[in-house]
Amino acid sequence: MKKLILILAALLIFLSCKENNTINTKKMSNLTSKNYIEAMFKRIKRYDYEPMYYLSYEQNSCFSEVLVNDIPVYKNFQKESRGQTFEINNFIFKNGIQKVTIRLYPAGKIGSADFSTLVFDTAMKVNITEADNKNRDAKDKKIATYITPLDIKVDAEGYETTKFKFTGQNYFEGSFTFNATVPYEFNTLDHAQDLSKWNKDILEKRVVSFYKNQWNILNEKREDDYFSYLELKEKESCQSLFYGKAELKETLETYLEPFTNTTFKLEPLENYIVKLYGDGRIVCLELKSLKPKKRGKSALWGRYKDGETSLMKFRKYYLYIPEGEDELKILR
């Protein structure tokens, strides 16, 4: 009897270990790297006028984060002063009011300059413009402008001085809205669960499990499994950006880099934090690191070489759970 119990115990341990090491080979769709371009190209509807929305910013004496509809579209924790323009259609889901949020952070000590708090000349200006995807040479139309608040003082002699209204603070957040008119409509988030109402431990286990599965897929070079998870994300993204075959080819090459670059090596999935976006309906896993190149980046990342240059590649998944379901899916 004692021998039988030992055998059963050993069998249970074996089955448990086998279960924990089981590779999730479930394909989420029929999308693959081989059919990606044609499959996406067939789904993209064309319009006489294809509105593209761009966000341009200029910042000074701070680090920053920009969100559109509460989804991060850009994070700068490396340079205290810079400017850039990028398209934001991918975060515009339908016609109507869109919300832009900016967050400013102290840049710390850089050389002899001390940016331990937001300083007097901290500033950020944001412009939203609209252009026609089919007529890139036409002049963009200005839609909205936002400038961080200033304190303005005029001395007795009439000279005007200005400074950032929140000088000395450790954080500033501001927002504004603009109206977008797009020919597509995605209702995905309208039917997404409010993940802020979930038990935090249960949600973290689900999110970490999803990222671990993606880590395994990348590590084991399971290319078709990887692409099978991207169908919803790519279907909506490619339509919102009105991609042609050239853009689809470029996107495909970017996705394939971890599979084709022999120097690519994943870093361990660790030192992470669960972050909610999209008014609680979107979740992702970010690094806790405060190092400029890693701050706010995805916990799923690796290193590779481009010639003699060593680079980092981050793969962030913005996940959601549809109403009535319990499985995480990639939204963006």
C-alpha cells in the first residue's frame, strides 16, 4: 500500500511538472507571416478622402508622456528638450471628441543643470493637424493647439515676464480635446470589461501569463503562433492608417526581426508592473525601471545588433477582455 501511494505521488508530481511546462500552441487566428500582406490589404477599405491626424509637440526642460484617449502614444525620458511629429489615427477609434493628455516630469540633473523639479522655463506645446492620406503634398489643416499654463507678470516699467505656472512641482498633467472625423468605426472598447474592477492579483496573474506565453513564442521562434495573435490589432491599425502594400511590407519586416535577426536575445520577464489605460479597459505589463531607456517600456523585450550597434527592442501589448469572456486579447 505504501509503495502504491509513493507511485501515485510521483505520478502526480510528474503530471504537474508536465502541465507547467506545456507549451501553449493554440492559434488565435489564421494570420501568418506568409499571408499577412495580402490578408490585411484585402481588408483595408479605401475612401476618396482619407483623413490622417498628426500630433506635433515641442517640450523644454522636462521629460514627458503623451496619451490619446488614455492610451500612451509617446514617452520621452531621455532628452529634456525636443520635438517630434507622429500620426495618431491608430488611437482614434471613431468619429467624435478625442482626448489628449500630457504628463510632465522633472528631468533630474543633466550636466551642470538641475531639473530636480519642474523649472521656470518648463514648457510643452502640442498641435493637432489633419491631412489627406491621398494627397500628402497638400497643406495640413490645424485642428487644435495646447500650451502649458504660464504665470505672466508685468513690472512697474511695463516689462512682461513669464514662468511655468507649476514651477517647483514634481509632476504636471494637462489635457485638451479635439474633434475627429474618420470614415471607419471600431467599437471594440465599447464592449470591453472595466479591468479596474477586477481583483488585482487575479488580473496580474492573467496578464503575466499572457506575456510569458508571448515570451515563449518569441524565444522558441514560433512565427505562425506569434502572428495568429495579431489579427484584431492589425485589422484595426492598418485600416485606421490607410496602409498600402509598402507600409504593410515595412510592418511585416519589423514584426519578423526577432525571428530573422540571429543576434536577437530576449531578456528575462521580470521587474514589471501592471498598468491600466483606456479608462481602465486596457492593461499591459511595463518595466519598473527608472532608467531613461527603459522607463515606461514593455516588460517583454530583448537585445540585438545592427552591425556593430547594440539595440533594444520592446514588444508592448495593450490587452483587453471582451464582455462575457475571460480571455485577454491584443487591442494595440
